[in-house]
Amino acid sequence: MTRTVSIILFALGALVVLWMSSSFVASSVLALLVSLLIAAAYTTGFVELLRYQSETGKLQQALNTAEHPVADLNQWLAQLPASLRFSVRQRINGEATGLPAPLLTPYLVGLLVMLGLLGTFLGMVETLQGAVGALQGSTELEAIRQGLAAPIEGLGLAFATSVAGVTASAMLGLISTLSRRERLLASRQLDAEMGDAFKTHSLSYQRRQTYDVLQAQATALPAAAAQLGQLAEQFDARFQQLADSLGASHKALQDDLATQQRELNRNVSDALSAGFRDTGKVAAESAQPILQSFIQKLGEQSQATQEQISAAVSAQLSGISRELEKSTLAQQAHWQEVLQQHQQGSNELMAQIKAQLEQAQSQFTQGSEALLQNLQKSNTEWLESSRQAEQERAQQSREAAEISARQLAEASNELAEKARENATAHQEKINQLLAQSSAVLDAQQQRDEQWQQQAAQNLQTLIDSATEQLSKLRNDEQQRSEATAAQLKALQDSSAEQLAKLGAALEAPMTRLIETASEAPRAAAEVIEQMRAEISKNIERDNGLLEERRDTLGKLESLSASLEENARLQREAVQAMLEGSSESLGGIAEKFEQKVAGESEALSEQIAHFSASTAELTALGEVFTNAVQQFGEANTQLMARLEKMEAVLASSGQRSDEQMEYYLSQAREIIDHNLLTHQELLAKLQAETATNGND
């Protein structure tokens, strides 16, 4: 709709321009040239507005066809023209950035009016020249009338260019207003979609998501500490269960051996008494060598079997102990390497922060010093030029200029003093922030070292306790094996049948003992797996801490960038003030000189042609007084302008101070939050370590 209306309005304006141009195609070449310039400017502005409307239509089409929500922002921005992508991205991110406006059209609207007036003035010049020629060419009244008829008739043609220029300017301005209205509607539609389709791409939403993730992490830390406590309790329970099962197995074995020994003694005693009563001494003597050899062989076989079982059990326990020690040492070395890398990263981070803050401080100091030097130099040059110019003028103007110079010097000194105070305040705040960051990093490094030492001590205590328990188990097994061998040697004098029964009775307990010993590697593997899981969780927590430190570094970088931007704005404001002051003073001095020169020339002409009269001298004095009053008013306006600029600079400094305080409070809150999180985590780890040590 806007495009159709724009084309109709352009056609109307072009029709008026062509109509006015056709009236003097053959009469005035200069007016025709001005009309062609009007048509060219009118067409250029309309082409720019058509392109502007086309870009607005593409933006509206992209907004109407956008998904809810938009998954890929870059892909959606690729649909927009290149001139709108950056502005639309900034608006989506939450920044108050306006969409681009036409560049040439506002200038062309005024240029069309000026071209129409130019054609009119040129036509009037030609008309007046023709009239002068007609008046000078003849003295008769009738001839003068005939000579003036043609220039006066051509005066209407000269005003036709003004009509064409004003019409083209009005139509182009109306088309520009319609185009801007359409762009404003598209901008409002974009703002309405920011809470729906582009919600996930705004900075506020991302900050909210980051805050939720941090809350979830803070909530998950107590659960992780509780899981670590449960893991330690399970580890202690497994060791206690292993020790109880081994003790029960050995106790059952001792009870079985004692029972079998009593039964064997009773049975052997009964059998020997009955056999010796029936067979006699000869049979006993003849069977004794055979029984002794058989018993000896059985004893040797039993002893060899017992030694093999003891060696197998000892080998398995030794292997378990070696594997546990190797895995523990490997995990300790890996843990120490990770902690060293973390410490190295913290040191590098602290060095980068110090370097960046020092660089920002040096740049800000250099910029402030250069700004003060330029300000002092400009003030000195301006005072010198003002002093030289004022010496050549009258006493009254000299006094007024000296007063304005003193006021300007005081204002400049006040501005320089305020700029110096602001620079000193910013430098002190940067130094305080640097000291706070260094203290926080040093404290964090000390806590990491203490935590590393405590973790190493706890791990060493765990290794020592496991080694001690394994050594006790090995010694107990060796003692029980020796006791069993002694008991078997004491039973060598018994009969073969009782030894066979004893071997059958010993088979089941030894099987249970072997099964119990085979379960030890499985329990050790489970313990190692749990330790690996705990170490991986610690690594993830360290990575989270590194991410938080990177976020802190990013905020410090943004703080330094804002300081540089404030310094740049202050330099620009002071430079603009100096330029405005120099231009104002130059204009005032030039006007005063022109006024004095004009009055001097008028006075010289009056003296040369007429005699000096009291009335004329009075008028000249009044004119000179008016000139001095105008100069004083100009100085007053200049001082008011300087006061306004001073107020603007003060408000800018106040805003920069407030922004600095806001960034400092945010950085302080982040650092306090990290410190509290670390303290809670270390307290929980220390509590778990103390609980494990007491158990």
C-alpha cells in the first residue's frame, strides 16, 4: 500500500516539474538547466526511498514467516538485507539501537527548495538586467515601456522553477514520511516478537539461563558431597565385611580341625586297642612299617597341599595389594597433575588480568595526560591570540575581552581539575580492583594447595590402612597355616582311614576359603571404580570453577572497555567545547572587526564629502555602543554555553562513576559467591575426611 501511494505521489510531482519545465524550454536555457537539476535530485531521492521501502518489506516478510521460537538466528538474519542485519541483531540482543534511516532524502528535500529559489533569483537577475538596458538605451517614455515589456513578461517564467522545486520537495518529504512510518511499524513488530520468537536469543534470557544453571550447580554440590560420604561409608563397609568373612572362615576352619582331631583321637584309640587285643604284637610289628610309610606319604601330600594353598592365597593377596597400590599411586599422580595444571591455569589467569588492568590503566593515564596537555595548550593559544587582538581595539572592548578571558580560564581550569580528579578516582578504583583480584586469587591458590595437601594425606592414610589390613590378613593366614601344618604333623601317627576322612572333611572349608579369597579382587575393583568416579567429579568441579573465573575475566574486560569509552567521550566533549569556543570567539571577533571597519569607512566617507556634525557623531557613537553591547551579549552567550558544556561533562562523569560502581558491585558479588561456594565445598570435604578418619 505504501509503495503504491509513493508511486502516485512521485508521478504527481514529476508531472508538475515537467509542466513547469516545458513553459521555458526555448525561452531560458539557464532556467531549463535548474529544472533538470531539480528533476535529477527528485528522482535520486525517490530511488533511495524505494530501496528503503523494499528493505522494510523484506523485514516484515521475515517477521511474518519466522518460527516460534527461532532456532537458528544467523539463518533467519540471512534473509534480511545487509544494511539491517547488524541493527536487528542488536535489537534482538536487547540493546536500544534504532533501525537505519534514509541518508540522502532529508538533504535532498531542502536542496529542492534551494534549487527552486536559485532559479527564481537567476530569472530576476536577467529580468532586472533587461530593464536596466531598456532604461539606459532610450530617453523616450514610449520606448522605455516597450523595452520593459519583454523582461516583465519573462519574470513569471523565472518563478516557475520555484514552484517546481517546492512541489518536488513536498512530494519527496511526504513519501519519506510514509516510508518512515512503515519502518516504524516494522520496528514495533520486531519489538513484539522479541518476547516470543526471539526470546531465547536475548541477553537477558541468556543471563537468566546462566543464573539457573549456577543455582542448579549450587544445589547439586550438597548432593555430590552426600554421595562422597556414602561412597566412603560403602568403602569402609566393604573392608569390614571382607575382614569379617575372612575371620569367620578361619574360625570355622579352626573349629572343624579341633572337632576332627578329637574324633580322630577317640577313633584311633578305640581302633588300636581293639586291633592290638585281637591280632597281637607280631601283626602290629609287621604292619607298622607299612602304616608308617603310608602315613608319611599322606603327611607329605597334606603338607604340600597346604603349602600350595597358602602360596596361592598369599600370591592372590599380594597381587591385590600391588594392584591397589599401583592404581592408588596412578590416581594420586593423575590427581596431582590435574591440580598442577589447575594451579598453572590460575597463575596464567591472574597474570593476564594484571596485564590487562595495567594496560588499561596506562592507556587511561596517557589519554588523560594528553587531554590535559591539549586543553592547556589550546587555552594558552586562545589567550595569547585574544590578548593580541584586544590590544588593537578600544579600551572598552579590551576590558570586556579580558573579563571573558579570565572567566574562560577559570572554567578551563575547573574542567581540567575535574578531569584530573576523575582520572585519579578511576585510577584508584582500578588499583583497588586489581588488589582485590590479586588477594582473591592468592587466597584461592592457598586454598587449592591446602586442599591438595589434605587430599594427598587422606589418600596416603587410606593406602596405609589398606596395606596394614592386608598385612594383618597375610600374617593371620600364615599363622593359621603354620598351626594347621603343626596339627597335621601331630596326626601322622594316626591311621590311614582317619586321615582320608580328615582330608574329605577339610575339602569343603578350603573351598570356601578359596572362594572368599577370590572375592577380594572384585571388591578392590569396585573400590577403584568408585575412586575413579570421585576423581572425575572433582575434575568436573574444577572445570566449573575455571568457567566461573573466565566469566569474571570477561566482566573485567567489559569494565575496562567501558572505562576507555568514558575517557573517549570525555575527550570528545572537551574537544567539542574547545572547537565551539574557538569558533564562537572567532565569529564574534570577525563580526566586531567588520562592524568597526564598516563604521570607519562610513565615517571616512562622511568626513570626505560632508562636514562632521554633532548628530552624525552621536549616531556613530550609538552604533559603536551597540557593537560593544553585541560583543558583550556574545560573550554572555559563550559563557552560558560553556556552563552547559560543563554541566554535560559533570553528568557524564557522574554516569561513568555510577557505571563503575555498578560493575564493581557485580564483580564483588561474583567473587563472594565463588568464595562461599569454595568454602562450603571445602568444609564438606573436611567433614567427610574427619568422619572417615574417625571410622
